[in-house]
Amino acid sequence: MKPRARLPSALHLRPYLRPYLRRWVGAVSTVLLSMATQTSAQAQVEGPRTPSTPPNAIESITGSTRADVDLVRIDFTRPLAALPAGFVVQSPARIALDFPGITSAVGRSAIAFSLGHLRAANVVQAEERTRVVLSLRHAATYQAEIQGRSLLVSLQSSTGQPPRTPPYGDFAENRVRSITPLQEIDFRRGEDGAGRIIVTMGSRQMGVDVRRQGATLVADFMRASLPEGLRRRLDVSDFGTTVDTVQPQQLADRVRLSIGAHGDWEQSAYQTDEQFVIEVRPRKADPGKLTSGAGYAGEKLTLNFQNVDMRALLQVIADFTGFNVVTSDTVSGTLTLRLKDVPWDQALDVILQAKNLGMRKNGSVLWIAPLEEINAREKSDLEAQALLENVTTLQTQSFQLNYAKAATVVQNLRGGGGTSGTSGSGGSSATRLLSARGSAMSEARTNQLFVTDTPARLTEVSELIRKLDVPVRQVLIEAKIVEASDTFGKSLGARLGGGIVDGNSSVGTTPAGSSRAFAPYTNRNFVNLPAGSAGRGSAPGVFAVSLFSAGYTRMLNLEISALEAEGRGKLVSSPRVVTADQTKALIEQGEQIPYQQATSSGATSVSFRKAVLKLEVTPQITPEGNIILALDVSKDARGVNTSAGPAINTKHVKTDVLVENGGTVVIGGIFEVTEIDDESRVPVLGEVPYLGALFRKRTRTLNKVEMLVFITPKTMG
């Protein structure tokens, strides 16, 4: 019996990689068939034949069992010159053997078996090549040998056969006979917080064994040495990845990398020529597919090729993904590639980067070429497009706008330059949508837009107008301005809130003093009123911003009504205003104080200063239906008189809050303190010195009133 020969590793995925394969049937078969169709491959398997010699053919396929080993015998009309190329698929369990230049004379396409591993054999002929697919009940390894005019295939369990299958897997057989020193060990932070260990091996034939041991990932580089400059422990915890440490060490004739990591993680590894990359990343909810938008999202695959032709390798990716790949004639050369559980789009990036190639996608077609060729092609296309725009006949098209203002759209088309009603070419060329020859004008009376440009640019303008000319949602803003006793805010918080939250914004009472606070929205229904006291010896003018959900707005209205009924305060004003989304609304109430102002000629004129309560509100509707309010609230009052006119005491607060639709934001802490001294006396007797004090009564009244501003936004329609 002849010694059993192993399949070339460039055409055979090792058995211990099979548990990680996904959808590999079409991908690997394509490269095998494409390589097998070459003349040399045909001669290797089929053997030389003259034009008068009929092609070799499969005569029969039979099966048997010997010593717990399933044997499949494939008989031919002539002996094979070499073992056929084949590959193994884990799920569903399949073994495929390709015979180029050989036809099928079996007479049927499906042969049923009742053996331990083997379920059926399928024979498929395409032109001058035949594929035999062995359908298995569960995963198994195989060995093939040629016996006369027959090919004997032995099937054995994938779990009980030598050589040893490590927990994670050898990437390739070690073809290095001498000890090779490693060139470099580097660490980088990859996308989505992945830790990337990059090892320059010095030989593309070096074997690598990567496996997981508890919380440590171990990588052994066979027949390798570790130079003194690389014998150091790498602490990479500052990179913010899953990886904490990388410890290289020399073990006999191999170098071991011990990679320490934390948390729930997964790993992948790949090799391009002499560079080996191990990537450790946090595990996603679905480990079979990365989260969309967080890096690579393709189906994972495993590849192991030695010096494979680049064009054949790209065809493997094309078959796996279903894309049509157009490869430039300048793409050539070979590549040694080993990938383990790597998304296909990442695998494609690795292949392109290794050979300095680029890719452009158009629908389901991928064009792959050297980067210089792609850049030159794009430059040529842009120059041709610019030249075409200069000679294309201009057309004029009118657009009737229903919601947007035509004058505003004209400015957008020009990149922000120009005025409505004219047809210039102003504006920034970087953001200009019109071509250099294009122009636009608006007609205010009918709100129409007239654009003159090339047909291609008119299509872009039409698309822009379709997106801009849409109705804007409206927001009804109700405001209630309440003057109440200083105890009302405290009792309101006790009844509705059940707690106090921080986040007050203290402001001074000097003229034009202001402060800005940011109050985040929460679903907790408690209030922060009052923010502070304005009595003697305390900081004056303290603001607080509080939030109520929509369910508490009605209770707030009841509390305000009860406040007026009990005589503890009154509703000063209740303005309402409707504004568009992201459009400022202004509510102002107060007085304008006149004062004399000297002019440059020496005469005097009357000027006015505002002392008002002003509310500026800019609503923004979120996709969830909540409303972001940009609030600007100020309370101005007359101050002391100066030679330049009366001073204005200002209390000012700005804040951005996220409010539930129909909810209420309350701004409190605006205090007004009034002191009244009164004296009553008995006539005549109260004026007697000394004794008159017995007939006089002095009273001092201190009134402290808090102004509360309630703002409730509601979307309309």
C-alpha cells in the first residue's frame, strides 16, 4: 500500500478549522475550480493524454466499513496522476472532491449509503470537470490515496483523529526548518475598543498555534527565537481595550505570547505574508455578526492559503459575498493569508491593504485595482465631468414652494451668498450646489424658485427642494407668571415632589448680571422650589429650575387655583404663543422707563430703558416626541437713580431642558421683598414728650413674594 498523501495546504482547509466555517461551500469551491481549470492542474490530476485518447471518467462509487473506518472507493477508467483538490465543510457536514478534465459515467447524480459517517454521494458534472460531494451525518476528517484505477477515501471522526486539534487551532503547518527570530511585537488600539497585537515573524512559512486558556490567550510561534530587545512585558491597559498585558517568552524552540485580557471577549487572528495579527475585542450580543455601525459587520469566515494567486483569492471573497468583482489587469502576485473567524469585509480590507489595492463599489459590483489606478481614474472622471458641464446646454426649471421660503432656498443653492431676486454666481464654491454657470432667482409674491443649470444639477436641486419644502411642526407654549408667598414653593414641592434635587443657578442682582445653567430631564416627579431665601443676610436672587411630567401639569393648575382662593398669591399673567419647531418665541411684560440723555450738541433727549419680565423660548422636537427648550428668562426692575439715568436691577437665567410633551418646567427663586413701617398715635397725647410714647404704636411689616414662571410646551398636529 502506498503511503497516504496529504492535500496541499494551499488547497485544503485543515480539519481543526472546520468547526468555525460558515457558508464555505461556494467560496472555497470557486477558487479550487478556478485553479483546477488551469492546464497544469488538469495534467496533474488527469495525466497526459493525446487528442485520440478519450477523457478519463468516473465509473462507480462504492462504500464499505473496515475497523470502524468508513471507506469510499471511486473507480476511474484510467489511474489518476495526482490526488484531487478537496475541502471540508463543517455545517452542513460535507466533503467535496474536484476532478478537472474528468467526466462522469456513473449514470446517476445521487448515491445513497448506510454507513457510520456517510449518508450519500452526489456527482455533479460541469463541462469537463466533475465534483463528488460526500454528505455526512456529522463532521469527519478524510484521507485519500490512489490504488491503481481507484481513489480510496477513508472517513474518520474529527474528534478522535491525529494530529492533535488545539482549542483554537494551528493556522498552518510549520515549514520552517531553521530557527527564525521574530522581528517586532507591536500593540495598537483597533476599532470598537479592540486590542490588536501585531507580530512581524520574519518568515511567512512559520507555524502559529493560537488557543485560549481561561482568561489568557496564548499564541505559540513554532521554531522561532525571541531577540533580547523584545523580551519585555507590555502593559497596554492605558489603551482602553480589553487587553491588559502582552508577555513574550522563549520556550525551547518556540516563542509564546501570553495575552492577558479582562471581561467577556472574543478573538480573531489573521496573517498577511510575514505579519501576524491577533485581535481581541469585547464580545457582542451576537458573536456571529458584529454590530452594524461599530466596525465590520460581514459574515465571519476562515481562510488558510499559502502563496495563493491574488485574483483567485478575490474570487473567493466574491463567491462568499455574492458581489460581482471586477479586477484590474494590473492586479497580480501571490499572497500568504491565514484568517480565523474574521468578518469577510475585514478580510477584504486586509487583502487590499497588504497589496496596496483600493476598492470602489457600484451597486453589487466591486471594482478592485491599485490605489494609484483608482485615483487616476477618479481624477480623469472628475475632469471629464467638469468639461462636460462647461459644454452642456443649460436648462431652466421652476419650482413651486409650499412651505419653505424661496429666498432662503436661493441662498442655500448659492452656498449662503447673494440676495433673492437676482441671478448671480456668488457664494462659497465649497458648499455651492449650483454649477459655475448655474443661477437661481426667487419670486416673493408667488414663492416660486427659478433655476438655470445643467440637467444633472437640476436633478440635485429638485432632490434638495423635496427635502427642504416640508411642513414644520408647531409648538404651543403656555406660560403662567405667578406671584405667591415664599412658603408656596416649599409646600408645592412637598406635595408633588417628595424630595429636593440639586442644580440651582445663583445669580446676582447687579445690573445686567446673568448666569447659565443646564437642567437635564428626568422622569422623577419632584421639584426644586424654592432655590433659596431672599431674607436678610442671605444671598439675593436665587433661581431654581424644576421639571414636572405631563401627568402633573393638571395638578399644578389646581394648586395655582387653590393659591388664589386662599389669598396667598395671584396669577399675574398667562400668555400663550405658537411657534415653529426650532424657532424662537418671545414673551415680554413690563415697562419702559424714560430718562434724560445729553446729545453731542449739548441738548437733551428722552431715552427709554426696559424694566420687564422677558421669556425667550426656542423649542426643538426630538424624534421621541419630547421637547428641548432653550430658555432665557430675565426679571428687570428699576434701581437707584444715577446721573446717567435710573439703574436697572437684573436677574437673568439661561438653561436648556428636555421636557416631556405636555410637561411643565418651573423657574422659581425670583423674590421681591417689601418693608412697611407704620405708626399710630392718640391725638394730642401721643405728641407729649416722653409720656407720648405710651400713646403711640409702631408696626413693621415685611412681605416677601416669590415670582414663579411655569412653562408648558405642547406639540400641535
